[in-house]
Amino acid sequence: MTQMTNQVVIYESDEFTMTDDWKDRIELRHFAGEYTLILSKYGELLEGDGRGWQPQHTIENIKSVEELLLAFDNAESWLGVQLEMEEAIAAIAHISIALSEALDRLWNEES
């Protein structure tokens, strides 16, 4: 059986500021029944040339709502941002719906 990964960006800062030459992003991924929260920054690459997204923190093996809410709290602290819980809930719903649709497609292809 094929393992499916789905991901959604929960938060992304809009622009660079005079005091911060980085943009922040929080991404939620779902794979094989577990969630992973990835906190990334966009700016000058530490290795190589140019600019790009660089993961800063990864919280893996999130299996419960309580663990997910704790991960959101940690993400807010690490990046110094305020997440809207509506956005987080919408992100989880988006992943669940997309996975359900993908499973339906696989089921229909095999039938």
C-alpha cells in the first residue's frame, strides 16, 4: 500500500522587516497516522548561496490532540508569533479532508 503525506502551511509571516531579515513559517504534515510540525525560516542560506527555507525546529510523532496543541504552543514561543487556533483547526481539517479524498481515489482505482 502507498503511504500518503499531506501538508499545509499554518502560519507564514508576510514580509521581511527592518529588524528581522527572516520570514517565519509553521507547517503541519501528516504521514502514516502521525503529525509533524516544522518551523522554518526563510532568508540567507547558511550553506550555499542565495535564499531559501531552512527548518529550525521539528516536532515529530504527534499522535494526539493534546500533543498537537502543545506543539502549537512551542511553535509560538520559538518563533515569537501568535497563532490563531481557527487557522490551526482549519489546517488539521484540510489535511483530514485531503487524505480522505486521496483514500477514496485509491479505493476507486483498485475497484
